[in-house]
Amino acid sequence: MQRNLNACHRIVVKIGTSSLIHANGKVKLQTIDRLAYVLAALTNQGQEVMLVTSGAIGVGLARLHLTARPQAIAEQQALAAIGQSELMRLYTQRFADYEAQAAQLLLTHDVFEYPASRQHVLDTIDALLAAKAIPVINENDSVATDELDHRTTFGDNDQLSALVATQIGADLLIVLSDIDGLYSADPRTDPTARKIEALTHLSDTVLAGASGAGSRFGTGGMVTKLKAASTMMRAGRQMVLCSGADPRVILKVLAGEPVGTWFKPTAKEVIQ
């Protein structure tokens, strides 16, 4: 199936914690640098790009030289507050190296629950894109918690990225992960597993076959990525899931090369 993605103008890129943090807990500085280079290059050639980033707690762990994620919610939120400022410093520094302007947006689910606040956020994103700035979006982990009486959390940044992408009318969501696509089985345990290059429909079988969580630094897994794909496809939008080991893969995706798994909806998949 031929991928025609070079015409995509408004693009959301989501990168997971496992793509930003080494197994030893250190930050992958080269990954952040390459990501900044690609997004700056796309902005310079006239495309509108947004980044949904995980990693605040992972960077907080690295900053405080901790090896285990604490159990207490308040301690996790404190780590997120420390890590978010450091993560944003790294993004701002690397984007500046490529003459690009980063802009931080921290969101909770409440923002999209209420029409007025949702419109304010969408207007802000539009204004940033018009100014050639790159919105860097993350969940506000320091205040969002399932224990509050009202809904604040998105659950994970895979779902946040799909929600943002559909709300702002993005043509494409690119999810950079620690796996290079969707497989017929777990490639870590099944040598016969094959990568699925394209899907036009998410069947119950595919959804049931996805399992497993992310690394000790993150919260996502294949289930959350398929939920994001489902959100995009139901909105008539496309998504590509691919490896985040080298963010320059984004350029290959937009060139239509068969990297990762391409989720493209059929007419009957779209909810009007």
C-alpha cells in the first residue's frame, strides 16, 4: 500500500519516555538533539509541527540520581515538577541550536472537558503555530491525579497526543516508541512475529493481542498506542507508529517510506 504522507501539513509527534531515557536512567541527549533538528527543519520548510513529550518523571529520577520510581503520588508529582523544568530546558536549548522557538503547554483533561477552556487552548496552539513556534505539550503531572474528584488525567501521553491531534485538525500523528511498529505477536518472545506494515481497521483480534506496559520510567504500552490509533482513524486521520531510537525516522515517514506501522482509516472506520 503506497503511503502518500508528503502532503501532510499539520503534524503531531509524540515521543515516549523509553525513547528519551537510557536503561541506566540517563537522558538520551542525542535523541533530543536529533528530534529538535527534525522538527526545526520541518518548521523551516513551512509545516506546522507539535511535540507531545513524556519523560518528566524519568528526567526527574535522573536529576535526583534515583533508580526507582516512588509509590507515593505526591513524590511522583514532585519528581515531575523537577523533571519537567529540566526537560523543557533541554528542549529549549536544543531547539535554539537550530533557530527554532519552543513553547511549553502543560495540560490536564479538564481543559478539554469544558468548551471555553478547550477553545482557549486551541487558539493558543494556532497562535503559536502561526508564529512558527513549536508547542511542546505534556500532561501536567504535578497536579493531575486519578484520586481527585474530577477528571484530570489523560491516562497516558499516547491518548493525549491523539486527543490533541484530532482537536487541532492534524493530518498525521507520528508516535515514536521503543518498538518499531505493531507486530503479529510479541517479537521479544515469539521468533515468528512479523511486523504489520499497514492497517485500515483495528479488529477485536488486534486489540485483544496487544498487551504489556512500558519501561519502569513510563506508563504506556501497545494497548495505549492502539487506542491512540483508533482515535485518529475514527476522526479520519492517519497515524504512524515507529521506533524512536533515531527521530530522523520522521523524515522517512513523511517521505512515504515503509517504516513502522501505518494506520490509515477506511471510509467506514470514520465516525461522522
